[in-house]
Amino acid sequence: MATQMPPPSSRAQWKAQQAQWKMQRKMQRARYRALTRGSLIGPILLIAIGVVALLATMHRLNMIEFWQWYGHWWPLLLIGAGVLLALESVAFARYSRVRIGGGVVLLLIFFTILGIAASHNRLAWDWSAVSNQLDLGDSGNLEQIFGEKHQANETVTQTIPPGTALIVQNAHGDVTISAEPTTAADGTLHLTMQKTVYTGSNGDAERRLKALEPLITNSGGVMTVHMPTSDNASADMQLVLPADISVDVHAGHGDVAINGRNANVTVDDDHGDVQLAGIQGAVHTTMRDGDFSAREITGNVTVNGHMNDVTASHITGTATLDGEFFGDVHLDNISSAVHLHSSRTDIQAAQLGGTTTLDDDDLTVDGAGGPVSVATTAKDISLRHVTGDIRVTNANGSISIHAVSPVGSLSAENREGSVDVTVPADAKFSVAATAVDGEVHSGFSLTTQNGSSHSTVSGSVNGGGPLFHITAEKGDISLLKAD
């Protein structure tokens, strides 16, 4: 049945009625939108993603530890989003309704899936090992993921004149350098390579393994061993050469191990561990990721960059560590000056006969000779059997100092936390200690004054001597005699 059109006289009224209906629908949609507001969950998620990405690019965040942490605590993301949505709904119930957009829902689903994956793999999955294996930093690695692994070994010998400096360049693969035995010394560089390629074709694998040859040049007293780069290929290099040859290693993705050198050693490693031992010369290392270990070094040791665990022991020269440390630091038996610097911690000592350990929560210095200076934040500091002048600064954590003879001047400042100082009973010193929002306890005969908001102790012990200046803004101070 055909639709009956209104008479011509009423067509104008009909069009006006349609326009009025459209206007009413627009006004209803406008009122609905006015009563609806977007949730803060979306902006907060974007800010969190940006902060994590910024910290990672600045190497202030260890992604391995973050992945493991997220795998354990990711349900808190959903709990927090639910709590925030409930609070928003209650807070704005009288004025508007809270709406979650489709993009936010997709983000929550994505982070949930990511959290489940991280939870299943956080104990067994070493992300650094996976990235090394797949070489995620480069492009075009699908063959390595789906291709078959092919390997070949090769040995190269090259005469190396005395006094020659050696440069080794290897973008993909480990580098191991050792000294040839004295009984078999022949002034020759012995290079052994284990070459690996990933491809689905045996013919292509043979061709690529054959093409993966080192380029060796010798000019101006410098020999260079350069391993060319190739997609989905690597070469582990083992070099045996005379002990008096200095070496300079440039590694991309791979570990570096050097031992038995009677000359200087330089290492530049982008992604991998560095192990140095038995070096009778200076050591200079630059790292961007990986563990560092140095022992039995007679020269100065300098390390800078971004590292995970760091170990240095039995160093005759100075030890300088400058950068960011995402793991534990252990220093032991360093005969000369020690200087460790990061964005949060600074340690200086004239020498370290004992040990220094540093982790996320604690900093311990044992057996250091002064002057000793320690500055950090949010750590518990412990100085044991320390001689000479001492200066300690902390922002949030305890300070414990055990000084031994000869005792020097002491300065300890703590913004929030206690300060405990122990000195020999026969030590000669003067003291000025102030505890704000705390008390001062002394095992010596000193003048104590207690005010409404602070406590002070001052005076001289055993006739006076170097000044002990101790301040705790929020915490107690203890000055005790050593047994």
C-alpha cells in the first residue's frame, strides 16, 4: 500500500515537524553526552606507559627485573582500574555518568594478556638470553627464528710482531683472548672460530659459512681482526697470542673474556658480559648491558656505562666505576683509591683492604682507609673498621659507622633515619651532635641538652681531637664505645 503524502497545504508543517524531531534528538544526545564523562583510567595508563618507556630508554630501568615484577603483580592493574572506576562513579553520581572508551578496554585486555604471559614465564624466562638468541635489536631475523642452525669451525694463524697492538671487532659473537703458554710461545696469533648461521637451505648455509671470514690487516704497528656482519649469523672467536700484546676489543652482541695479559686492555661491549683476569696493565671498559668482573689486575681499572652485576677484586691500581648499576656491586681488596659514582650513590675511599657491597637496599663498606666519603639515598649504610676521615650523607635509611684507630674527623648527616657511631674508648675527639625529632644517646661523658623538638650533645673526649659533626633530622643518634 503506498504511503499517503500530506496535502500540499500541510507539507510545510510536515517539514517543520521533521526538523523539530531532529532537533529534539540532537538535544537528547547532547544532554546524554553532557551527563557522561570519560574515566581517568585511560590517561593514567598512557602516563604509566610513557614513564616506563622513558626510564627504559634512559637505562634507569632494568627491563628483566621489571618483566619479572610485572609477572607477579599485574592483577593489581585490574584492581586499581576497578577501584578508580568505582570511586569516580560515586564521586560524580549526582552530576554525570563515567564512561570507559573502547580504546581503554583494549588496553586493559592487552595488559591482562601480557600479565598472564609474564606470570607464566617470569621464573623460567631470561629475557636477556632470549634477546641475545633472537638478536631482537636488528631487523630481518625471521630466518633465525624459523631457519635451521648450521655451524662450522675454522682456525687461522697469523704472525704478530712484538710490540704490536691488537684490535678485535666482532658484532655478533663471543670473544675470548688468552696468552699462549711460555713453552709454546712462537709470536703467532692463533684464531679459532665457531661460525653459526640460520637458514632453511643447506646450500645457502655452506655459502654463507664460507663467506663469514675474518679480515686481518696489519699497519703502523696495529693489527686489526675484523669479523664482518651478516644477518642471522655469528662467530665465537678464541684468540691465543703473546702475553705482552695490548688488546682493544669492540663487541656488539656477545661476551668478552680476557686473561693473562702483560699489557693494557680496552673493551667496548654493547650487550654481553665482560670478564677480565690476570691483567698486568691498565683496564678500561665501556658497557651498555651485562655483568662485569675483574680480578687480579695490577693497573688501574676504569668502568663506565650501564651494567648489571659488578665484581672487582684484588686490584693493585685505582678502581673507578661510573654509570648505572642495575644489579649488585661487590668490591674487594683494592690497594689504591676507589671511586664509584651513579645517579643515586657516590663512594670514595683512599684504599679498600676489605669489601664494599651495594644493592637496592644496603650499602656496606668494610675495611676502608680514609678519607672515606659515602653519599646515597634510600639505603641503609654500614661502615665497618674504617680509619681516617669519614663523611656520610643519607636521605632515607639508617647510618651505622664503626671507626677504628687512627680516628679522623667525622661528618654524618641523615635526613630521615638513625645514626649510630662507634669509636675506640681511648679515641680523642670533639663532638657536636643534633637530633631533630629524636634523641642523642652517648656512652661518653658529654654535655646533653634536650629541647622540645631536638636533642644535642657536645664536648670533648680524652682531651679533644678531630671534630665529629653528626646530624639526624628525623631519627636518633647513638655515640658508643667500641668493645
